[in-house]
Amino acid sequence: MTNVLANWEVRVKIYGMQHVGFTVPNLEEAVRFFEVIFGAVTCLETGKVEADDAFMLRRLGVPSGRRIENIKVLRVGNGTNLEIFQYSGETGEEEPLKRNSQTGGFHLAFEVDDCERAAERLRAAGVDLLEGPTLVESGAMAGLTWLYLKAPWGQFLEIVSMPGPLGYESAGGPRQWSPVSGS
């Protein structure tokens, strides 16, 4: 792959990440979770997508017999939208979600004002929290407080707070985008 990348000269102008798309077993449960816990707002809903097997395979990489039952796009604060799918047609038992340590494993992180206070509210609401919050005290991420949690369908999520510059910024590194500052 490195040799291929060395010969690439075209660069696409990117404005930012528009959405993250993922599939859940129960769309209504997922939407309700994001509405109640994070104040999400549904921007659009497609309903059932009418497409044949060839379209699903060529355009979405989905095997035959699978169909999109519904898609909802949610806006969660100031940042990337969530495009949430519910499919039908999967056969056999559901495979478990990939762990963060596995290739293809991922999490979604949401910035909050105060990770400690947010954790208290999530805990009181019965959300499945992992241990923490954790304040990073040294190194590149010094000043970051973070906590992992799990959505009802098992997806890892994270809340983070950064009341000031992170450790790496003192060395002059480029700032990460933040939904709090909008820059």
C-alpha cells in the first residue's frame, strides 16, 4: 500500500466529516437512546429503501437478500451527524460487535463540558459505564478527561472534556477540532 500512496498526487479538498454511519439491531431504541442521553434531534428519515440485490452489492457492498428497513440521520450537538441504519435479511446469529482492540472496532466520542458531572448523570440514568472518568495527567493528552460507555446494543461510546489546551499543544502541534469552540 505504501508504494501506491507514494505515487498518488491527487488530493481531494475536504471540509470536514459530515456523518458517521452504522447499523443497529433496533433503530427506534438507538434513536431514543441518543435523544434522551445526548439530546439528539432527528434530521431525516428514509423509511424502507427499495433496491435490488445488484444495487445493494455494487453500491453498498451488502450480500444478496439484505435490505435497508430505515435510515435516520441525527444531529448531536455541534459536530458530525449520525446516520443510523436498520437492515433486514441477515441470517444466523448476530455476530458480536468488534472490540476496540480488533481491526474495524471503533467508538464514537462526544465532547461535554464536564466529564465528571456528565458521568454522574449517565450513571443515575442507568447507562452502562465502564470505569472512570479518567483524567490524563501527563503526555500528549494531558488535560483530557474521558469515560467509555456502552449503548444498549453494545456499541462503545465515549464522553470527553478538555477545559484547556492538551499537553501536545504546548509543543506547537496543530489543534484538534472541537465542537465546543467550533474550531
